[in-house]
Amino acid sequence: MNEQAADAVPRQLRQADRRHAIANAVLFEGSVRIEELAERFGISLMTAHRDLDDLESQGILRKSRGVATASSTSLVESSDAYRSGRQRAEKEAVARACVDYIEPGQAVFLDDSTTVRRLGRWIGAKAPLTVITNALTLLNELKNTRDISMVGLGGTYVNWCSSFMGRITTEEISRLRADLLVMSTAAIVDDTCFHQQPETIDTKQAMFDSAARRILLADHTKFERRALHGLVSLADFDVVIVDWATPEEHVTRLRGQGVSVVVAPQASDQGPRTAATKESE
């Protein structure tokens, strides 16, 4: 790598960190003048506009008359870039716990959620596997993993979630039969999975219908959120994996309804455990 290319790497990292910080500032305050953002982050007005243009393209905020304004809650929470930075430890914990339920030789649907994406670093231990997904980020992450066969679901590329959706995607899914589906959800309302976008519902429903077994990964904040479109009841999943911070009232209620709930510990607390051990807790 030449010196110019080497310098570009830390510059790109600084840019990504700055844009993440700008997004957090706007989301926290609701709206901020662009001149104020430039001054706050020590950048030129032109650089501030470039950063904001990038964040606007991801659906995180809007630019209007010299002001950056947070987008509606539903769109912001759907943004792939925004979701990736939320509840990282909790997502890591539930993804790690999920690995125990995956068996070598299976064909597995993985949805485009940032929670399921965390499986990327663990799923190789269960190879050989066939992974079927519409998530471009997951395809890129797993493409060089040994003994993982990838089936990419085509369709219309949707930038805000870095995945493929639409009629072509659901038709492809309907022609497949997988051993397992691992998915997450935007919100849990009345013990039912909810999402804000109809196209998300269509894709996940198609995967749900084409899988023999289904696992839901949900960090505790999903119980605090609301979305517009209902998908399936938690009782329809074979296993629901939540994190250690999930209020006990939710865990107790769901188990009382016959839902198989697994509470994942913090990743640093314990090493891998068997599925039988976790279900007994």
C-alpha cells in the first residue's frame, strides 16, 4: 500500500466517526443549524453539507433552509446505519446464543436485520451450511467463510436497509424450503412482531412460511417500541431469544403462554452453553 492509500484509511475512519456523531447530535436535539454543526465538529460548511447529504440519503435526517432535522422515528429506526450502532452488546449476546440452535448441514434463512447480522462472526463454527439471505452486508461478510454456501436473494435493492426486497425477492423465497429461519423484528406489540414498512413484512413473511423452524432474536428495547404493521405472534416461533436486560415480566408472561424463551447472558459473562442448559433457566 502506497503512502497516499495508507493515509486514506484513517481519513475514511474519521469521516465515518464524524458522520455518526453528527447523526447522533441531530437525532438527540431534533434539529440543528448546519453552520452550528460545522463549528461544533471543526469542519468547513462544505464538508458539513457533504456529511449531511450522506446521512440524508440513508433516511436518518433531512436538510432544509440551513437546518438539519431528524427524520420521522419510523424511518430513522429503520435505517441500516442507525440500527447498526444501537444495542451492540445485546445484539451480540442474542446472536451468540442462537448459534446453539443451528446444526451443520442445514439450509438457513437469515433476514436483513442488524441483529441477525451479528451471527456472521459465529456461524462459521456450524459449517457446512447453506445460508440464504437478502442482506447485501451479510453476503459480503460471509462470502469467504469456509464451507458456507451462499444463496443471495435478488430483487430491488433498498438502500436504507442494504438489502433486496420486492416481488422478485418474495417469489424467489417461495420456491425454496429451508430448515431454519433466524430473524429479528423492529417492535414487539401485544406479543406480536411489528414492522413499519410493508415490504419488510412481505419478505419476512415469505421466509417464515418457507422455513421448517423459526427463531426470533429480540433485544429488550423491542418491547418498548411500536410500529405499524403486524407480522406474526411470538407464540408462532420455535424459540425466542432475548437479552439479559429484558424485564422479567415479559419473560414470565411469554413463558406462561407456552413460548420457548431463552435469556442470553452478557457475552463476556460466560462461554458457550448448550441449548438445553439455557432453556432450563
